[in-house]
Amino acid sequence: MQQPDRPENGILCLIEGYPQQFGGDGSVGSNVAHQQWARRVMSEQPGRWFLVGEMKRVGRDRVQVGPSRTDLRRYGYEVEAANSKVYARAPHPDGRPLSDFVTIHGPRTAGDALPELADNKFGWSKSEINDALATARAWLFPIEGIAA
């Protein structure tokens, strides 16, 4: 059987069609037809990453919205998580790693060095910057009964 041509690599979003309610297992609803559609689209474009889910905070818990990672792996898809998002793809020998498309932002640790600070190019003092910020805030977010 001939492999289909691999499309331009990138990320295509599939999560849009899921209902906005949480299922008991952390997946969204039980829309089996939509999950079959998502698997079919991924199979038609092997090597391309698809955004299939994300981790949401519900109260104190974090639950996954979208199909179960275990189910996707059982069907033979590669699954990776980055920045609270879940990506999957049908394997392909020429597929590029997720890191080529997604910059992973981790939590800042106490040991990270602070960036170099430079003077602002306008030469404003701290009080001038604070006055400009206060004026911008008053103009953008006026409080009823108070003129800017």
C-alpha cells in the first residue's frame, strides 16, 4: 500500500468541535463520531501534528478536554503534551518533532537569572512612567463618575 504524500508540516486544530462539557473520565462529552472523524483526519495526514485537547483547571483538579491520550495511543497515534495542550499525529518516518512547531514554556524557577535591564530609550523617570501608565489606565478603563 502506498503511503499518502505528507502535507506541509504544521499544526491543525481539531479540538474546536468538542462539546464544552466535561465527561467523567476527563474527556469532553462522549462524542464518539467526532473522535472517529478526528482519527480519520489524522490518518489522512500522517506526520502532521494536530491539537486534540488541553488541560483545564476545574476547581482544584486538572482534567483533560478532548480524547483520552491512552485511547489515541491504543489506536497507534503519537501523543505529546506541551504548555497544557495535547497534540497527536499518525506516525510518519519524515514527521518532524513537535518542538519544531511549539515552543515549550515551563514555569519560571527561582534559579533563573533575571534579564539584563536597560534604561528606556526616552529617558523617562520612574514617576513619569507611572504617570503615563495611570493616564493610559484612566483613558482605557474609565471609572463611572470620574473624568479622565
